Amino acid sequence: MDFVRRVEFVRTIGALTTVIASLTLGCARSHGPGQRPGMAYIPAGEFLMGGAADDPTVYPWLAKVEGPQHPVYVDAFFIDVHEVTNAEFERFKPDHARHGVYSPGDDCPVDNVSWFEAKEYCETQNPPKRLPTEAEWEKAAKGGTDGHFEPFDDYAWYAKNTYTTQPVTMKRANPYGLFDVLGNVREWTADWFDPDYYALGVHDNPKGPETGTRRVERGGAFFLPKRGVTATIRYNHPPDFRLYFLGFRCAQDV
């Protein structure tokens, strides 16, 4: 092997080593202590929960509900990288009636699911999962950032680029490896809803009010404008509601 070829060979090996190291580091960041199929590892830590007072994406009439922004610490956990799909949910409940217009495909996120059905689905997985708390959901959705992702159309299905749900994982993932946290379908969380809960400033692993009549939904949905599918906007419905834009994803303890 002549000198030029030796140099090119060394450069090639060096490049491959860099790629392999990068992929290895990426896996470690995504999965943390061990890998769990279809789930991303969310590291323990503090983040700012809620919308900032000067955030132009927050609707003025919802500023009190999305604020005040406050520091929250969340233990490490795992969360599904995408919303539960029709095909996945129907293996659990074969008689589920998917929406033929708004969520027709096997790989589209399941909709028309009550909070109770979402909770039961998570709990019957092996090993058992659960619905994420509202704080866990927002930490995962923000992906270690302030939650504002651009170009926005690269990350979200919403009113500007669709009129139905779309198959999961078609858009870009956030820095934690999660798809469709913004738009597509709204997602049930574990918490009861209280519009004034953030004012309490609970710091460590908040789990929402102890009682209530409505459960929190996060992430917006496909028919809403950009300001309706942010990482901080909070929605809610009674837990027995089934709606054509309402689905979920599961979480799991480390």
C-alpha cells in the first residue's frame, strides 16, 4: 500500500471510529440505564415548567393556566417514543372502534380512548407501564430545551399541514427522541386538572391535585393552530370522554 492509500485508509478508519462513538453516545443519552424497546430514557433533573410570562406563543387568556413558570425536579423515567397506535391498542382491545376519517391507519395514533382505557392499556403492558404525570410529559416534550422547535412544520402535525392524524414518527424527533409530542393527537396524562395548580409551586415530582373531575391532556391536536399545540398548553376533559383527537403514550419507572 503506497503512502497516499495509507493516508486515505487511516482517514477512513478515523471517520468510522468517530461515527461509531457518536452513535454509542447517542444511544447512551437516549436510553440511559439499559434499553427498553420503543421507549426513551428521560434523565432526572430540574426544568422550567409552564409558559414564560413573556412567551408570545401563549394565548393571553391561558397565561394563568400555563403559569406561573416555575422550577420542577423530576426523577428519571422512560416514556414511549411515539403515541400508542391503532394497531397497538387493538391488540389490547380488538373491538375498539377507530375513527375512520380522522385516524384510519394502523400506524396512526389511537383516538376515541377514555382516560380509564388509556390507564388500563399502560398497566397491562409487560412489564407494566403507566400514564406520565403532567410534569413528566412536559419535561419529555421540551427535550432539555425551552420547548420551542423550528422549523415548526418539521416537528408537528397541526392545522397548517394536515386535516387528520398522521402515522407516528413521520416528523422529526425532539432531542430526547420523542415524536409527535406536539400535534397529531392530544395525550392523556395521569393528573387531575386544576387551573391554579402551578401557583402552588410544587417542586419535587409534582403529581397534580389529589382529586378532581377532569384529567389533564397535553400536546394539542392535528386540527389546532400552532399556538394550540405547544409544549406548555394545558387541556382537560372528564376521564370518561372519548374524542376523535384524544390519545396517549405510556411512561415507565426506571
